[in-house]
Amino acid sequence: MRAVTVRSYGDARQAEITEAPVPVPGPGEVRVRNRALAVHPADTAVRSGLMAGLLGAPPFRLGWDVAGTVDAVGEGVTAFAVGEDVIGLSHWFATRNGTHADYAVLPADQLAPAPDDVPAATAAALPLNGLTALQAVERTGLGAGATLVVTGAGGNLGYLTTQLALARGLRVLAVAGPRDEAELTAMGAEFVARGESAVDALRGLAPGGADAVVDAAGLSTPLLAAVRDGGLFVAVRPPAAPAAERGIEVAVHNVRPDGPALAGLAKLVADGRLVVRVDSVLPLEEVAAAHARLEAGGTRGAVVLTV
């Protein structure tokens, strides 16, 4: 089968297509014939060598999400059957079980039924970003009426976080580019233009400081000024976690694969109550172009590979 492999660190061209054996599912595992796969900043960080000190030397197979069809099941699997469309999340840093290939094997409890009547490319953009958004909002512990800042609200992760927070009755101050203002405002968020004046604008909207921040854009330390004393700063990109000050708790969120929670998110997507943004879709053979697109910045949603 084809697999996206990094054999040496470097630019986007180091994300290569290589040949690999088709994996065999063990007890409790499911093999998925992939149809679509999202590319994430974590993939480009690994490929570029940004995390070489932690990871050691390649080769690595990249990939976190799957969206495809069950191809085979291991002993003891009863929740899924061959031919069923599924989505799922493999925690790459914990397992190094990269999903960017024709086939992937995941534990059955990390999979969920794919959302009905939703294109595979859209479904593929849900697992990592959807679970990260859900768990980050839950981590804040905020109740209805509390104020949450979401940065990167125009990207898939920030966009999902904004929607889930609004659904919980939170007041959301959404930091994004000007072209997202109308859409975010229509959803019920209060728009703040990204840039040097964003923190001042946030303080204008919440003079005492927001109760919490989910920093999907990695703005880090300057954003602390928008948080109240004793508030919470949730960093979803570990290198962008600031040092705590003024009693603010800084939490580095580490996503957890969770099949049942993912199934709930998929149901929201299928029902039209949660919108997943897709920026661009490219075939697996153009994985290097997908990495380059993501690294160029300005994406308004996920970059997805079709298989």
C-alpha cells in the first residue's frame, strides 16, 4: 500500500509516498480502507524537524485522522462491521501509528460511525480538531454567560471551538481575519480582528479580562493580558504555552482519542448543528503540496488528502 513517510527532516518535499505492507488488525482492532485524511500542523512540525529533539531520527509515517470504510476487524470486535463507514483518531505522539496511507489500523474504541450524508473529506477534518475543541471547551469548566476568548476562530479548530462554546451558552470573543467577521457574528460570537490591536480590543470588550482563553492560533504570552486574574489559558499547541502569571492557570491540552465522544460530534455534523471547515482537498500523491499549503498560512479550514 501507499504510505506518507518522512525519511529525512526538511521542507514539504520530505513528505513522500512510499510502499508499506498492508497492516493486519489484532484483537480489538479495526482496519480501515481510507478515503480521506486531514493534514495538521503536528504533521508539518514532525516533517520539518521542529520536534527532532523529542522524536529522534526518522523514518516516520505521518497522520492522525481516518475517514474511510471498515475493511477487516480483529478478534473480539463487535461494534463495527466490514463495509461500515467510520472516522477515527490515532494519537500520533503516543503511538507513532501514522494513518496517512491506503489503510490504517486503530483500536475499535477510537472509531465512530461516519456522519451520514457528509463527504469523506469533511468527515476526515473532524476527529482531531473536533475532539480537541470539545475537550478544550470542557477543560475550561465555564458555565453559561462566562466569557471565553477563542483565537484562530477562522480555522477549523477555532471554528469548531467557537461553535461548541456558543452551544454551551458561553459568551465567545472570536479572534480571526476580517473575512470571517460576518460569519462569526452571525453565529453569535463577538468578532475581534487579529493583529497587534487584538488584545486591546479584547480588553475593551471584557474590561476585567475574559474568564478563559482557548488559544488555537498560538498567540501565547501577549494574550495573557486579555485574561482575568485567576483565569485559565488553554494552549492547544504546546510550544505556544506561556508562563503563568497573576494566578492564571496555563493548561497544555493533550487530546484524547474517544470514540463515543467522536460519535456525538459526528451526529452534530450530520444534523447540521456543527460545521466543519475544509480549506482544500488534494490527492494523496500531492501530499507535499498539501504540506506547503498548510505551512503557507491563511487556511480557512482543514487541508485534506483523498485516497
